[in-house]
Amino acid sequence: MEYDSGTKVVLLDAFLAASTFLQYWLTRQFATNGDWWIAGVVALVTFGLFVAADRSRVGLWALVGVGVLAMAILVWMGATGTLRTYPFGWFFLGVAVAIAANRFVFGVVRPVPEARRRRMDPSGWVGE
């Protein structure tokens, strides 16, 4: 069965959202209840980054840059002992919500952006 690039994007992101939600489900017992707001902040920021990444190469690099910076900050906080809570469960929930919401809005309700379709199709990489 052959799928068009828009359908492939929706299926891939559905899998990513489900697997990220599974990570939340597995780490939720470590999450502190008072830190639920982390999921909302992460969902809003990640949704914006995914919307930008779907539309341009600059947005994609912004997504990568923010991800690398966030990981570096978490590693630094863990190494220096300033990470006083376990925010990862809430972080995974926020990312899962952002992935699912982005792909629902721009994949089910509205079409997948053309730049994202081209990235999904390897033949679209020729000449870049």
C-alpha cells in the first residue's frame, strides 16, 4: 500500500505522540504533583516550534537549537544538583500534547504544510 507524503507525516507524528505519551505514562509516578504547569508551558512552546519547523528550514533549525539548549540546561542542572524536582513526566506529556495537537490541526483539519511534505519525501531533497 502506497501513502502520499501528507499521510506519512500524520502517521509518523501519531506514532511519535503515542510513544511520547507512553514515556509520560512510565515516568508519571516520579513527577511531582505541584509541577503540572510544566506540561502546559512545554506544550505551548513545543507547539510553536513544531508549527515553525513544518514551514521552513529556519523553523526546523530553531526546533533543533531549542532542543539542544534544553537538554544542555537539564544536564547542567542535574550535574550541579540544582534540579530539585523530576519534571520529565510533565515534560513528556507536554511534548505529546504538542505533537498531537500540531498534527491534528495541520494534518487532519488543515493540510500538512508543503515544506513538511517535501521533507518527508526523499526525492524532494534533491537540489537542496
